[in-house]
Amino acid sequence: MKKVIFFVPFIIVTGSLFAQKKITTSATIKFDASTSLDNLPKAENKTVIASINTTTGELAFEAAVKSFAFANPTMQGHFNGSAWLDSDKYPTFTYKGAITDISSVNFAKDGTYTVKTEGLLTVKGTGQKLATPATIVIKDGIITESADFSIKLSDFGITGAPIDGGKVSKEPKISITAELK
């Protein structure tokens, strides 16, 4: 009987801890490095893993580099090649961070919340601190996170003639959207 009395509260506490972390495997990252000279350097990845802890504000994203799809297959080959992102050696992009003002979000109430996030973005094995505003929308228990920001390719050791020649933006725009239930 003592075992049952201990076990029931343990299940309740454990269940509530798991409910605080929301995860999806279908978040989307859009990458736009287009310029006035070339409109093609755009890609999208719809198989991104994303998570949020609604208590601590911790956020995480992981995207397989090879899952970014370009309209032009040749461009996709360059993107994954050793001169650019070397996806065989560095198969994922990751972001680990947190909402810095988590107390401003009421996850139990429908609404739109603008928050600040800070964390570490790792691309091609190089980590860089990233601070960016994000939007959290809560509707009927579903959490939608979104953020738009730019990165400097040179910060991650990504250089080359297309960038120098203006065919690829030195600071591509990144858009992230995740719906978590």
C-alpha cells in the first residue's frame, strides 16, 4: 500500500513536468539570401525539430541541412557542398536559447506576446550568440512561435565568389515558425 501511495503522486508530478515541454517535428525555417542580381538563393525546410519549455522559457531548434529545398537543384548542391555548408561534415543547424522575459507570456490564455530571445546559433560547427525578438501566439492551447532575423555568413566561415560578387546576400534573412501542441 505504501508503494501505491508514493507512486500516484510521482505519476502526477512527472506528468505535469512533461506537459511543460512542447515539441514538434514540423517547424519551418525559410532562408532567403537573394539579392538584386539573383532571386534564386531561397530555401525552405519544413522538417525542423522545435521545442519550448513553457515554465523556463527554454527554446531549441534543430534543422537538417540537407532538408533545405531550393527551386534550383544546382543551388541545393552548392549549398550542401564542402565549399559552403559541408552538410556531410556538419549535418545540422541548431539553436539553443531562452525567452528572456518568460513571465510576460501567459501560456494558459489566448493572446499574442512579443518576447525577447537569446541563445546560441550553431551553423557549420561555429556557434554565435543570437538575440532576437520573437512572437508567441496562443490560441486554443496551441502555441505558435515565430521569429525573423538575419545572420552574417562570414560569422560562420561561409565565404566565396557568389557572395563577393553580390549573387548571394552577405546577410541572409531567416524566418522560423513552429506550431506546438
